[in-house]
Amino acid sequence: MSDVTNKNNKGWLYSEKVKEHFLKPKNFLKGDPKEGEFDAMGEAGSLACGDVMKVWIKIDKKTDKIKKFGWQTWGCATAIASTSAFSEMLTRNGGLKIDDALKITPHNIADYLGGIPPVKFHCSVLADQAFKKAVEEYKKKDE
């Protein structure tokens, strides 16, 4: 059985929203970001376990909103979809304020995707952890 098909290797195993974000990821960074393009980076996961997520954030210092969120993920369809969906959640409607963005939970990411299998829930956790590490780095630089 593949990661994305049902037990008969036919059809799509996950929600249409997961499929959308897996096949057409939002805010994905091809290659390394340009110097000054982002304010901070966070990383979570391990190649040993199979999923690694790197995220970059650009913050509007006047409004404390996330102006830009870029990411790269090495992993399964759910890992890619989770990071893509999270990026969309953070940047829609002009971006969330950092404090509001930090209130988003891995469960919120999974719900936004229309649900993910329990065995894949760690993917939404890794997206959240990488973002929180980027925010920590941003706040350290801003001190």
C-alpha cells in the first residue's frame, strides 16, 4: 500500500484538502532563501524518523504580523500538506499577528486539512514545532 492510496491501491486515502496541499503546495521555497528575505528560520523533525520541516518567517515589525512564510519539507504527503496548510493559515488575509499564530495547534492544522490519520498526526506537530522555533529565533534577534 502506498502512502497516498487506499488498501486496494485505488483512490486517494486522504481528504481533498490534503490532496490539494500535497499536489499544489502553498508558499513552498525552491532552493535556499535569499539573504534578508526572511527574519528567522526554525526546523523540526529528523531524517532518521522520515520527516523534516524547515520554515522561514518574515515579520512586519510595525504590526507584528507574519508577512511571509516559506517552507521546505522532506517527508510524506501529510507532512507536505501539513506545512503547506499551516503556511496558508498564517498568511491569509494579510497575515496573523505572532501571538495569534502561536495559538494555532496541531489539531487546528489537522482540522483545516479535513482530518488526517492518527498515525500521521505527528506531521502537524512538526509544522507547529518548526514555526515555534522560528518565532523563538526571531524574538532572540529582536532583543
